[in-house]
Amino acid sequence: MARSTNHQHQVISWVTVDFDGCVAPDQCVPEAHGDITDIAKCSCGAVQKTNINRQYREIGPWEETAPAREE
């Protein structure tokens, strides 16, 4: 599904999982590593991961999710 260029992501749901690695390699924040990762989902289907450790945050980019494949 194509999105207009002026789409602003709006979080409709999120889940918290254990830390599993850097989510923003170009702007890595090592202090944010080691605790949890929040995964936010937009109404358009894109997801964004944020690592959180105490007061530190590492915010990854919004990423399109691949459509589910039928088998």
C-alpha cells in the first residue's frame, strides 16, 4: 500500500521485549543497550524500535514491514 509523502506515523500499538541489539546503527547509543526494546506499530503498518535503559534512549527509524507471505 502506497503512502502519501506527508504521512505522519501514529502509534496504534506497541510491545516491550528484551533488548536484542542496536536499533539505530548510524546513531548508536551504547548506554541505551541491555534492558528493553519497545516496538511501536503505526496505523500504516510500519514499525519503530526504541532501546531503553534507565534514562537512555536509542530510537530507530520507522521501517516498512514486509507483507505476510501465503504458503
